[in-house]
Amino acid sequence: MKPVSLVVWDWNGTLFDDVPVSIDTINELLLRHAYPPLQDTADYHSKFCFPIIQYYRNLGIDFDRTPFDAMAHEFMDIYHKKNISCGLVKGAHETLAQLKSDGISQVLISASMQQHLENQVDRFPIRPYFEHLLGISDIYAQSKAHIALRFFERTDIDPQTVVFIGDSVHDYEVASGCGAQCVLYTGGHQPAEKLAATGAPLIDSLPRLAEYCRQRGVQ
């Protein structure tokens, strides 16, 4: 493998510690519409996935009774009132600083809407670590793949020198679609057993990412 020149970060669940709030939000939404709530984090992990519409199907939501568009908007209304309490994942700032010190560029690509992403990131003193913050244009969070591919199309970065870091199978799929490596963090929105099935290296704390990159060297 080639030395690392760039790390592409996921936001929700990888840098932004929003799993508990995401569970509280979906449970409030489910109860409002007379659906059974999630029992615990393990129940959430068993159902959460991308695209989000499939996650809602996994929750048992009947789109004939409660349309997906309306539920997605309502979820975001609740979530944005609650996520003010969220902080960064333990070790996030330390890892961002270490990667910068090691000469590795960093970009953030998220399934959050662009303005929401910028608002959340700017609550913390971490914006200077990123060369770009790249979000989606609508709330339905269908895929980050087109954002990542477009980014590589307009740069001359060799994907083989890039490491994606995320907390979902979708992050692995996005990285693979770009021809890049992927490391998956097991403390986020999907459990270790699902992530392990991808064959990607797993880490249980963010500082291990800096170790992984140093082992590969820096371009």
C-alpha cells in the first residue's frame, strides 16, 4: 500500500458523538406516530443502515400511513433541537491534531446537509484541520458516494494514498467506490460485527487511526 496523503472523515458517529441523541430522536418520532420504539442501542444497531429509507422500513414504518418525506423532515426537526447536547467522540481533537502534525491532509464528507454540517462543525475548534467540508444537498441522506467521486474527479489525488474513516458499511462502500482504503470505527452507528463483514481494518478508538496512518507512512 502507498503512504497516506489524505484522510477523508465521516462526521456523524465518527467525529460527532450523536448515537444516543439519534436513538432518542427516532424513539420520539416513533412514539408520536404509534410505532414501537427501539429498546436499546443493540436494537438500534440491528436496524440502522443506509439508505435512510431502508432504515425506516427496518423500523416497521408504513409509508402509506406515514410518508417517508414527512417522517424524514420531522426527524430532522427533532434531531436539531436535541443535538446541541452532543460533543465530539473521545480522542477526536487529539487525532485531528496528530494527523495534521504528521503532514496528512483532511477532508470531511458527510450525509448531513451542507449547512447543518457546517453549523455543527463550527461549534468546535476543529474547522482549521479540514481542507473541505462536503455535505449533501437534501435531508434524505441517500448516499455520500457521488460527493466523494466528484471530489476525486476535480483533484489530482491518487485514491490509493487516501484513507476513509467512518462508522458504517456505507463508508466502506464509498471508499471502495473511489478506489481508496477504509478504516472503520466501532463506536458509532453500526456494530463491530456488521463492520467486520466488510474486511476493512477496525479501530475501537480514534487515536488508532493516526497509528494506522503512521504505519503506512506519509506521502
